[in-house]
Amino acid sequence: MWWRLFLEAAAAVRAREERVALYGRLSADALHILRTFARAAPILAVRQRSSERITQGLQAVAIL
């Protein structure tokens, strides 16, 4: 899914300015999907007992 690629790209970027520029490239629909994922990730992480999902959710929150 595109959001996984986006999270990986954002996590690889260390400079705040570059993260802001990356964030600015998202459409309103993409931002909505990312926010929805960030809200759902903790629930999915617990249900799936997935440390990877926890990491993804935290990355999504950090981007937002």
C-alpha cells in the first residue's frame, strides 16, 4: 500500500524541513487516509500483537 512506502520514506528523512516538504506533497485525501491509519494503528497493533504496526502507527503520528 502507498502509505507503507510513505511511512518508510518519511522515517528515512531526518531533517524536519524535508519531512515538512514530504508532508506538503500529500493531497487532502491522502492526509485523511494517513490520519485514519494513525487512529486505527494502535487498535490493530493490539489485536494483531504486531510490533511492526505499532512502529507504523507512531511514524504516522509523527508525520502528522
